[in-house]
Amino acid sequence: MNQGGIIIRLLQLRYFLTTAELQNITQAAKKLHVSQPSLSRTIIELENELDCNLFIRNSRSIILSEKGKYFYQKIKNSLNIIDSAVQKVSTDKNPYKQVISLRCEKSSQIIPAVMNNLKSSLPNVDIQLVQRGLEDDWMDHCDFEFSTQKIKSNKNFLLLKEEIFVAVSKKSSLAAQKNIALQDLKYQNIIMSQPNPLRNVIESFFSKNNITLKPKFVTSDIATQHALTKSNFGVCFVPQHTWLYSDFSDTCLLHLSPQKIFRNVYLSFYPSKANKKYHAQAQKIIIDYFKKLEQSKTASRPSIITVNE
């Protein structure tokens, strides 16, 4: 983009928009998956090209200047127009005229089923999967992200609220129980995954109840967790729905007591992505899939999960 000797890159404008919306360099860099120095340098380069300050900076945050506010409104609309134009003139040589990208946790069993649903319903769309933490700096926002928390500045839809059970061996003295008290878990051999969003939910829940869990064995392999639990080495935590392909029918699943533990799964996306072709269709396919999954409940999956009731 060259106007009167000014050279501005689209990347600079996208970085500017995200920083303007979050008003925080640290958060913006995290969202854009770039380093803070790289983001700051890009913003300064843009200001130098325009010969004006787009932000008013202080020690804790940055806010838009008057010129920055004007620039934000104009650029936001302009980028939407550019994105739309790029999509319309996509080459016909590529059998996939559109791309839908999904970002997910590094260990999410439910993603293959979601991918299959999307691919069968949208055969002319290239469905791409991005693992959180492995994106290159040049990547802008993915079309959709699966998250256990709402993502600031994104649109967030609650896909699923699932209970997290405690799995015990059928040989365990706990096997006949319906519930297990929070305090009693302190005396069990806890099997947990490496740090991930599910473990964060569990540890945060217990922390709020003044309990610190100390795992006896740590593995992110669900089959290993299952085998150790089945053999009565210890107990592990099992989500109600999202461990879709793991058969825990040969263990007993107990509710936590007096409080049950739940986790939410959100579908999150950057607002400007909503205008993208096929976005609304993909969103509906994903939401409908999770509705059916939640409606199925435990009763429709007796061979996979059996809960003591």
C-alpha cells in the first residue's frame, strides 16, 4: 500500500487493529502469537510511516489517540472490504475455493469427529487444523477456536457443559459408591495429564476448595490413564462427553461431592471472520454436532461410560 510515498503493509494494519481493541501490548501479542518486541516494533513503524502517534502510552496500558480512533474506524472497515474482495477473486484452479481453519488444544479427542462432520457437509471447503502453540507468527486469527474459557474480544458460543467424573477401578473399595468427597481424593493415588486446559479446570476447582492435588503419576495418554485406573493403581478424571473414543465401561465413574465439577467448551471466533463465506455454515454444523452430543447423555453411551447412580 503506497500513497504519497507512504508504504504500509496489511500486517501492520492487522496488528494495529488487535492492539487498538485490546489496549494492551502483552495481550495483543499473545492473541497474535508474536513477541511483544516484534509487535511494538511493527506499531512504531506504522506510526513513523504516518508521522503521527496512534496511541497514548503509559506504564500499564495504551489507548488510542484522537487520530488513532479515526484511523481505527476507517481501517477496520477497509480491511473487511479487502478480505471480502480477496475471497471473491480466489482462483478457480484450486478445487478448494475456501479455507476454514480450526484451532484446538493439543489433546482433544473430539476434534476428529468435528472435522469429519465439516468435511462431509462442506466438501468444497478445505478444513484445516491448527494446534494451539504451534502457529507461525504470520498467521492471523483462525476462523474458529475451541476453548474452555471465553476469549476476550472474540464472539463466544457455549457448545457444551460437561461434568468431570472420578474414575475408579471396579476392584477399588470406592467402586460401590455414587460419590467421592473432595477431601477423600487427597488420600488416593491421583493420575493426571500433563498441564493442559482440562487439568487447569480441575486444579482451579480444587484450589477454590482449599485442596491441592498432588498427582502420583502424570501422563497425557488417555489409554495409559485408563489402564492404570482399571488395574487399581489410582484414580483419574474423566470428562462426560469429550473423551469420546475412550472406553471406561470397565471402571466406575463417581460424582464429586458435595460439589460436582464441570467444564465449559466454547466455540470462539474473531468478529471480522463472521463475514467470511461458509463461516455461518461451518458454525452451524459445529454447534449442531455438539447439541447432539450433549443430548445423547450417558444413557446412549453405555458401552463407553457407566456412571454410578
